Amino acid sequence: MQKLKKELILASVIRKSSETLIKNKVKGFEEFGKDLMGMCAISSCALKRVLEENGIESTLIKGQYGLVSEHCWVDLPDHCIDLTLTQFGKKEKIHFIDKQSALFKNFICLKKEPKITDFKNWPFFQKPTKRLVESILSYAIESGNLDEKLKYKSETFTKNIAFVK
């Protein structure tokens, strides 16, 4: 876990920033609920960006969770990070999932590094537009958890994380 500490801190910063924008009904975030339903692409794009800025190799994935729901998450070499499994009834806010786990078998990759045009069939408010992704990052900077270069500053992170092996 020590090796992954930075990834967990950054995931927590993005999750918390997303929750706060929803709670405060910031423009563009009014449609989302506290479980972050519909925010998977937006929050995953923000997470991928901060991971890259902190020197962590990652891949944005557009796929499916189970056989029904289109979904997005961030892949790391041996794990994936999902900030929005709460929308599927999972209790923990952040899921750090080993790719050898039974849960990971529910993640079906359809496209690596999707472009905005790959979301054409998604509801407009769920598309990972630059404005929405930047809003999350800006809030994380304003709240003091990231610096202007998107490097993490705070070591405080949520305790509500599921480690799935």
C-alpha cells in the first residue's frame, strides 16, 4: 500500500472535489447525485490528468461495468481505480481493484483513451467536457489539496476506500 499512497491521495482529492461541486450545485454539476451517478467519465478524466502530472502512468478506459452499464475508470499497470462504483450500490467511495480479483471481471474494456466523440451516445451532462474536468481540478487547487501544477499538497484522504484483491 505504501507504494500506492500517492495514487490513493490523488483519487481521494478528485472524489472529494467532485462531491463538493455536486453538493454546492455548481453549474454543470446539478444533475448528479451524491453517489456520483453519471460522473464516471468526468471524474476519471480528472483523475487521469492528476496522476499523469504526478508522474504516474495511467490509462482512461471506456467500457462496461457488468453487462448493462456503460462506465469509465482509470487503469494502472496492476490495478484500476474507480471513483464512482457507488452509483452501482457499492458502499466505499473509492475502489482500488486488483486486476486479478473477481470484481475486476465485471469491468469490460471497450476503448482505451477515448476521445470526447466516443461519448456521443451519452447524455450531454455526463460527457467529460474540458469545462467540467477543469472545474474539478480548479476546486482541488482552490481547496488547497493540489498546487497549481496539480501536484498533491495534502496527505489527508478519505478512509472510505475498498481494496479489492
